[in-house]
Amino acid sequence: MTETPVGTAAPSFRSEMTVELVKHSAADTDVLWAARVSTGGENSLEELHKDPERSKGLINFLMRDRHGSPFEHNSMTFFISAPLFVFREFHRHRVGWSYNEESGRYRELQPVFYTPDAARKLVQQGRPGKYEFVEGTPEQHSLTATAMEESYRQAYETYQRLLEAGVAREVARAVLPVGLYSSMYATCNARSLMHFLGLRTQHEQAKVPSFPQREIEMVGELMEEQWAKLMPLTHAAFNANGRVAP
């Protein structure tokens, strides 16, 4: 095992994801006034002062018949810390999303790396399009953790050597693996979040099956937990109608 250069932070390893709701303007009433403007005009603003529970049937109707635009008049900003490979999948979601991620050009990247915990299913079996993941053996889990940690340590030591030699951060970062943790702000509305959840989480009420990578699903589960508290009627209608974004 290589030694960490003097003055360099020692690599650390984790398996959990971080999701914090840092800012929001999102409530079930946002769906109602946006929908009722089509028939009530300026009178739709009265929905701001009414109990949305009395109109949960309208929310369910909009979700069921896929009238999607009323679900866009809200905003949630999340702080997310996850491995780079999670963000590469995350950034495929572009409509209704805004991102700002920490930059390896402008700051020295910190040595925090992903290793799967004991609950992570390690073995893929079956043919493409019909495969499944099953539990790994204790030996496979031990090998995975050991091999990843050794690789991460070597990569980060190389990164530090390049920086110490005066190589630009934007060049030196090329030696770092996708298991490195990064952080970003992600802003979305309920409609774009529902589309994300429909693809990136598995759920017993889902009408359309999805096969997400577990690590991005962990992020999705944490985001959904916080969104459900902000818009409980919308969240319930999403589940009741098969978790298909309107």
C-alpha cells in the first residue's frame, strides 16, 4: 500500500449519499391556482388561501389525465453529494433541471471515495435487458472494498504528485476515478422530479418498471422523501396513478 504524501489529507471512504433541501417554493396550492386559471382567470388566486385538501380530486384528475403544466409552477433546490458516476447519470435529466457542480478546475478535489456497503447487491446475472442483481459473497464484498480503496489511494497520490509538480488542476484531475465524491446544487420542479423518480427509483406502485443503478436510486429516494413533505397531495396522486410523470 502506498503512503499518503506529507501534508495531504488521507483518503476516506463512504457508501451513503447526501441530499439536503436548501431552498423551496413548492406546495400543493401551486398546482391548483395554476390549473384553475384556465377557467377562473384572476379568481384562481383565491386558491392561495384555501385548504388544498378540498381540491385533491383536481390534483388526481390532472395527474391521471396527464395535464402536466400545472405541476411546473414550483421550485426545489437540493444540495447533493454523491460519486461522479451518479452525477453523470443525473445530468441526463435536462428538461426542467438546473445544475451547478463543484469544479476540479478551480479547487483541489478532496479525497472522499465511494465503496459499496454490505447491502449493495454486487453480482449481475442474466442477459441484457433481462438481468438482475443478486447478493455478493462475503469474499466478493471484501475484495471489492480492498481493491477500490487501493486504487483510490494510488490515484489520489498521483493527483497530489502532479499538483505538487505544478501541473494545472484541470489536467491533474484526469487521473481521478469516477468513485470520487462531488457536490452540486440541483433545482427542479415537481413535474421534472416526478419524471426523474419514475426512471430512477423502483416502487411497488409503478406502472412502468425501471431498472436504476442503486446509487442514483438512493439519491432519488432521499429527494422524494423531502418532496413528499412539501406536496403530499401531489405525491399521493403520483403514486396512485402509477408513478408516471404527467
